[in-house]
Amino acid sequence: MSSRLRQWHRGWLRRRIPPAQQIRLDHRRIFIIPSKAGGAFLLLLAIMLVGAINYQNSLVYGLTFTLLSLFWVALHHTYRNLGGVQLKATGGRPVFAGEQAPLSLVLSSMRREHQALRLSWPEVATHTVDIPAAGEQAVTLYHPTLRRGWLPLERLRIETVYPLGWFQAWSLLDLDWQVLVYPKPVKCPLPRGSAPDGAEHDQDQMLVEGVDDFQGLRAYQPGDSRRRLDWRAWSRGQGLHSKVFAEPQQQSLWLNLGDAPGHDLEERLGVMTGWVLALETDRRPYGLSLPGQQIEPALGDVHRERCLRALALYGPGVPT
């Protein structure tokens, strides 16, 4: 298929079946043609009909038209097996480049059951599922990832040849999945960590709750130790407060793109991804410095996801 014809086909599909997180299959979204087995069966019927005309054999006439009626009934049953199915995308979590991205969806039926439905993308293994009558079926599909950024997904193909295999009914759906692919982590020794331009080194020393230095008072919270309650303030009618102590956490580390070794940008981003994961494992606070973007030192899942997202979407040509 030429590029111009492919673009026209994609535009036509987008108008006929626009992207949506929830789609119900109807006559506008379902295509059906005879399968290879159905085409061979039609050819056999044509040969039988020619023989019946040539020899004026009533028995062959009856058999030919009976089989043709069965062929027509199979067309309607194949369409009904796909018609009325509702698909709803339920999300996909971020993964690292090279991993299989899990994409979850739920297939449901309003009335009748649907059997032997096949779900697939080009060059991806087919997944077969049955839907019970007036029920639903949760499915997780896996799609390979090669590069960082938003995962480019072809339209999901759902098809069936049930019940006799003489017809193939299918639809091509864009369930509007948004799956972020992080750079593939590369193990590399941690850098010394220089502060980026405009950042002050004295801000890199972070404080966490501890037992060394008294920092002040805060309102009592359920679960605070009784030994840290300020009973004097409470006796003076100032309310119940807890004493707050802190201790310095180990010095935070700035991760700069210029400090990452590598032959190209993708390899350097992979090294920085490995640094982020290593520092999270060591529970050492870190900040991220990319040209045009800085993330202050911190720790935790939210900070980790923010840094990995910045690495995944960094650079020209990667949509944010």
C-alpha cells in the first residue's frame, strides 16, 4: 500500500470510527467479507450449480441451494457475533523501553454471548476471548515498546470467523490509550553531582524528622508520641502541640545531562534513568537538571515519576 493510499485510509477510518475510550460496535463500525474458506465454498457451489444445469439434476439443484441458504445464514450469525460488543479502555501503566506495555480493556455484552473474538495489533500475538451473555470480560493485552516517549499504537483489530469460518467480520478501533515509555535504564556509577546554574548548594542539605535538633511546635496529630507533647503550653490553655525535632539527611545529588556518559542523547538519558532508580533505592534525595528544565531535590514515588516523565519526553520531536 502506497503512503498516499495509507494516509487516505487512515483519514477515512478516523472519520468513520473516531478515537474514543469506549466504543460500541454497530453496522457502521463492522466490516465483513467471505474468508478463504468461504470463497472456496462459493467456488464449490458454483461448480455444483453448473453441473446441475448441465445434467438437469434436481437433487444437485436442491443440495446447491440448501448449502447456499446455509452460507447466507452464516453471514448473519458471524455479524451478530461481533455486533453489540462494547469495548472500554481502562488504562495502561508506564514502562521502560524494551518492556511489554500492558493495556487493559473491558469487553461487555448487553444481551447475547459472543464467542471466539480475536484481538490483535500488526505483528503482535492474537488474544482470543469469549464474552458471557449480559456480562463482561476484562482483558490485558501486551504491546512491545522500542523507544521512549508516548507509545505509538496502531488501531486495535477485533475480528471473528465464528461460527463456521466462512465469513470474517472485523473492526479497527482506536481506544485512545495514552502510554508513556521511559528511557531504558543503563547502569553507570553515580556522578559527583554539581549544582545547576542558579541553584544554591546550601539548599541541597535537606532535613527530615528525627531526634537531634529541636525545630519548633506543630499542632497535635493523632499518633504523635506522648513524650513529644508540650504539656506546659497545654496547661497554659494554648492547645495541645507536639515538639518537632529534625536531623540533616545525607546531601542531595544533582543529576545533570552533561555529566551523563554516552555516545548519543538516548544513551545519556538511559544513564540518567539508571541514576534515578539507583538513588531511589538508596533513599538519597536527588534533583534533575535538563536544558530548560529543573526539578528540585526530593524523594518518593511522585518525585520519581516526575523525573522519569521529564526524561521520557525530553528533546525535540517528542510530544509533551
